[in-house]
Amino acid sequence: MNIRTAKLIILLFAGSCAAIAGSLFKEHMEYKEAVVASPFLSEVRKLSDYSDAVKGSVNDANVYIFNGPTPGGTVVLLGGTHPEEPVANLSAQIFTENVHPVQGRVIVINRINTSASMATRMGEAYPRFYHISTPWGVKKWRYGDRLATPLHSWPDPEVYVHYPSGQNLAYMDVRNANRTWPGRHDGLLCERTNYALMELIRKEKADIVMDFHEAELEYAVENTIVVHEKGQSVAAMASMMLTSQTFDVPIGMEFSPKALHGLSHREVGDHSDAVSYLVEVAEPMLDRIRGITDEELLMSGKDRFVMKAGEYKLLYSPIDESGWPVEKRTARHVATLMTILQVNNMLAPEKTIILEGIPDYREITENGLGAFFQNPDEAPQERVFYD
Amino acid sequence: MTMFHHSLFVLIFIVAAFAAGKKLSLNTENSMLLSAVTGLVAHIFLPKGVDPRSVLPFAEAIRHLVEGAFTYFDVCLIFMTATFFMALYKEAGGVAFIVRRIVINFHNRRSVCLLLLVLVMMIPGAITGSGATTVLTVGSLVGSVLLAMDVPANKRVALIFLLAAMSAACPPINLWAMMAAAGANMPYVGFARPLGLLSVTGALFAAFWLAGKGKPVDMHKALSTLPEVPEGWNWRRAGAPFLVLAALVLAGRAFPYSFPVLGLPLIFMISALAVFVISPSRLPLFRVAQHTVKILLGLVSIMVVVGVLIQVMTLSGVRGLLSLAVVTLPLSVLFFTLWMILPISEGMLQYAVAPLFGVPLIMLFNMKGLDPVVSLAAWSVMWPLGDCLPPTAVVGRAAVMELDFEGDYYRGFVKTALPVMAFILLLSTLFMVYSKEISQVIGG
């Protein structure tokens, strides 16, 4: 075999690999997640209805609005800020598909950074999708990156200078939807997305904004509610109630640092009348010391390497043989939001928000998540949407 | 078989395949690719322990290989464009002009001459984060001056390597710190002072230790070995491209909300255009671009293959196993061994060590109450010192090649560099151990 033949064979092999991978990347990017909105849906708007900053962009998300029959407060739920944290959009979607507002309003966005959900994080060997068994079949979601993909937001600046604080952040954080609050109309993709979200929060006169997240067990901000100082009493009481009555692993409460800019718990509270909350739950898939990386780890949250690190007291969250299954993680987020609303109703009765139809912690952990997602093939088509 | 055994066996397969590749005279890049593919196959077929695991279809396995290859795509773009800029500047005669001027003006002041040579060496690496770029753009010219200063061959190549390593560590662009900070979700902010302090101290120590003593520069000898400068060069012309570069970088910082985001690759290309415009002679753009790609092919290939290898290691749990092995060492043991672990691992994996060890170490040091910024800065100065070590030895090999060094690689060049390396490693270790106190003094 001469060198030219060898080169041709290598080229063909590399081309075949690229073609196979390319078709999978395309499938990932084009897959649309079905959402069956609850029968109490009032309307679905686009994020660009609030600001043209995202019009025509991949992050022009569906905004699901549920108005209760009785006036009250307004809560905005943000899912999918970091699509490598699947419980964030699952928790939001639990509300989208099940909520029955009795008083007040709920506004849900399942994925605020759709771009980041359209490709996984290079070098992390993530699966492209994750699946949940339901009584009617298997439901599938895109798994993604922490940051918007460079295919939609490139190039990055040499250093990202946060608006309006002027704080310097790592260059890639300009693609991080939780570093670009309160956003900028003429900025890059995530800055524009967060600007539009701030417009939504202000125009809809939101009282509470909840941003769902997950974190590695090695990370100090773990199993906690991070809150703007405006919501300290509500968060403190919710944390105590959940820890004493509901959760096996306590949930803490932390104040949003005033000097750390770009995060929802700081900027939403500073730039609107809303009280901003961010909740974290343990996700072993995010730990760099994890073992085999696959969908099983993502969903079960079981990892023996992370457990070993726990034996050496290197973690901020406990972990044992039962891991941190996706049901438990989602149930914590759903229960946390419901408890925050409950406490807020007591402290600010004029802003009461009463939601029914939402499964409680025990129901989710015992029945699994699949029980709370509806079949898009059998649902009335006017209630089926795609994120 | 447990998951620990699985990952350990995959690691053994990876190492064995790499060794076999080298034995079969494959180059480092191809040996690494072979080891990555072998690791992937081993991961697919070896038992994975008692816990349930997801099936990995063939197409997904291929997807991991391709996806991993793009992990450092942005870094490769920066390498290519920055090196093209410096190569064009060199081709235009800019580098020769500066070096000749240094020799003419300061030949009888050895210390000043050395200081200016250090400055010339530090700039390319500081703005690109690549020691190889430093060596490939200014290494041979600075080497010529060192020859004229009567610096022996071993010391010359050692000094070029060490200055290149320190230039890569020097802010504003330190790729190890950037990659590890990004992996730990930590802003790349506050690194300039500790990185600057360590890298500049290291570079100055290297320069004066290896070339500080000797007779004054033989100006005529030095000038005769340096390329002639085309007619028309002056300081204004020489400074213009760097002024453009600095202006574009600073404009992004000074007017972040009104100046368009150009990105470093485009900034370097605009700066290259400035070189083309100010050059007194017509430049062969295409030939320089071709040459740039040619000289960077090895480095870029390594970055591509390291991405593949890291993806496979992450997929199979090997990355976790190695990270866990490091972070479960007692802190005192880490203090005493990181100076060795980091350069050796750099020699094996290049930039991939930053996310591999850097991220869990950041988490660990943060938990133990040490300052993660100063600590990471210290590691990020230790890592590039491993660039003369096998199997990759990218910068070391480049230095040897550029200086036409014919002596023994280890007993000549590496042995000569060892005392300086030891000093830099000791200094960095002290920064790491006293990171908390140092951060209070210099700000971390």
C-alpha cells in the first residue's frame, strides 16, 4: 500500500466518522420536546412578545401563562438555565403540564437557554438525550451544555464585562444564562435573552421569580435556596419547614452575594420588584471526579467515585448507595417552590398564589416523574407545544 | 469487577496502547489517538461493575470521538491566528529589526540586553498562551543574540525553553488557568497579579542564572548572524501592529457595550493585516499562512487528539479515577508532590491536565480554605515546565529544532534547565502553600 492509498483510506474513515457524528449532532439539534400544557392554560406567548431583543433567535422561548380565577400574586418559573442540569427544566415542566391556579398567576418558561440544550459539553462525554418512562411510553428530552452553543453565539469577547456592573467575568460566561442578568438589548445571545426575560418580569409585574438549578457535590453552594435579601424571611422559613417536615437531606438558605453580578438571585431582585430565588440540588453527574459517564448516572445519581470522595469528606452533600435519583431531585425543587409560595401567602396575603394539581414530594418520589407528564399524541392538539 | 476495576483496566489499555504506538514509531499524536480508540473499545467490552449502566451504541461511540476532537477548537483557532500574526511580523522583518536594535543599543550592557530579550520572548506567549508560538516566532532570533553573548548551547536552548514556558504562563492569556477555571465555573478574574509575579520572576531568574554572566555582546558577531532588515523599518512601524493589537483588546475592555465583539482570532487577523499594511516590502501572505499551518500541525494535532482522549477518559471513568486519586491525597502530600505531578502530567497530556487535575484541585483547595485563584495561578506556572518532558515535549522539541541544538536532549538541555525549574517550582509551591496569605497581599 503506498502512502496515497493509506491517506485516502484514513480520509474516508475520518469522513465516515464525521458523517455519523454529524447526523447525531443534527438529530440532537433538531429534536423538539413535546409539552402538553395543563387544561388551565390561559395563553402561550413568545419571549419576543416582551422584547424584540430575542426575535428570530433560537432562545425565543415559549412562555406558558396560567391565570387563576381570583387575582393574587404572580410567580415566574425559569427552567433550563443550564441544560446540563435536567431537573431544572423537568421541574418547570411539571408545573406547565399539571398546574391548576386557584388564585394568582403562574408563568413558566421550560427552557430559557434553548441554545445550550442543542449540543452537549465537549470533553464531558455527556449523553445527548435522557428518557423518562411514563404510563403511555418513554418521553425524551435533550441533554445539553451549561453554555449557549458557539454555533449560536460566537465569538466570545476576550474578557466578558458584565452589564451594567462592569465586573470582569470569564470570556465564556457571556454564553451563560446565569451570568448575563439583567441582560442587554443589544448584547450577545444570552444577554439579549435575559434582557427579554427582565422585560417579561417587569411587564407581568412578577412578585416571585424562581430559577431552578443543580450543582456538583464538590461545589459549596449545594442543596440550598439562594435568595435576594428581599426574600430572606420567606426563604428562611421555607428552608426550616422543608428540612423539618419533608426532606431527608436538609435544605439550606443563603443570601445572594451583593458583589457577585450576573446571577438571577442578585440581578432580578435588584432590577425589578420581584423577589428572586434560586434553588440548588445535588447532581453527581456534574462532579469531575465521577466514574462512568452515561444516562444511567444522570438519572440515578449513583456514583461510587463520588461516594468515595464523600468518605474523604470532600463533598458538600451526602451521598450513599441510593444516590440522588432524578425523581428526588425534581421533587425537592417542586416542593421547595410550593413551600415558598405557602410561606409567601402567609407573609404577603395580598400577593397570594394558590396552585393545585402539583404533585407533592412523596407523590413524585413514590410514583416517579412519568406519572406527571401527559401523552402528546392523545392530548388535545391545542394544548400541545414544542420547546 | 467493580467500576474502579473497569476504569483502572481502561487506563491500563490506554497506557499500553500509547506505549505500543511509540514502540511502532508512531508519532505522539497518532500514539495518543491509538490509545484513545483502544480505551474506547476497552470501555465498551469490559464489565462495568455491579451498578446498572446505559448501553453505548456504536454510532454514539463514534460521536464521542468526533465530539472530543472539537474540545479545544477555539484554542486551536487562537493558536493559528496568533502564530500567523507573529510569523508575518517575523517575515516582514519586524522581529529582526527589534532584536538588531537591542543588540546595537545595548550590546555593552549585558543586563539591559538580557532584560529586553526576556521582554521580546514574553510577548508572543503572553498574548497567545502558547510556549510553542514563542519558540517558533522569536526563538531562533533571540537564540542568535544569546550565541553572540557567548552563552553555551545547552544554556541557550534551556533558556529559550524556560522563557517560552514562562511566556505561556504569563498573563493575560494562561490557557491552563483559563481551562481549569472554566471547568470549575470560576471566573478567570484576579489571575493577572499572581501569574505575572510568578512568570516574570521565573523568566528573570532563568535569564540571569543561565546567561547573566559573560563578556559583553559581540555586536558585529551578533549582527552577522541576524537576518538583514528590509529598508524602511523604524520603531513606529515596528510598534504599529502591536498598537493595533493592544488597541483592539483594550477597546473591548474600555467600551464593552459599544465596541463590537471581535474575538481573539479576528483580533489577531486584523493585527496581521496591520503587519501587511506597514511592511516596507510585499509579504507572501499565502506562503506564510501555509508555513504557519505546517509548523503548528503537530501542536494542533495534539490538541485535537487530547480532546478525544479526555472525552474517552471521561466516558469510561478514567478521568474521575485519576482526579479522585489526586484529591484524596492528604493536603500535605499534595504540597510535597504537586511540583512533580503537574509537570509530568503536562508532558503526558498537554493542556488536558488543566481540566483533569485543575478542576478537582480547585474544589479541594477551596474546601480546605486555601485561595483557589492564587493556587491555580501557581499550578498554571508549574504546568508549562513539563513541556520539555516526554512523551509530548512540544516546546522542548520546538526549542531544540529552532536552535539547531545537536547536544543530548536530557543530559544537555533538560539537565541544564533543572536548577531553574526547581527554583520556579519551589516558588510556585510556596505560593500554593501560602495562597491565602498571598492573596491578601497581592489580591487574588
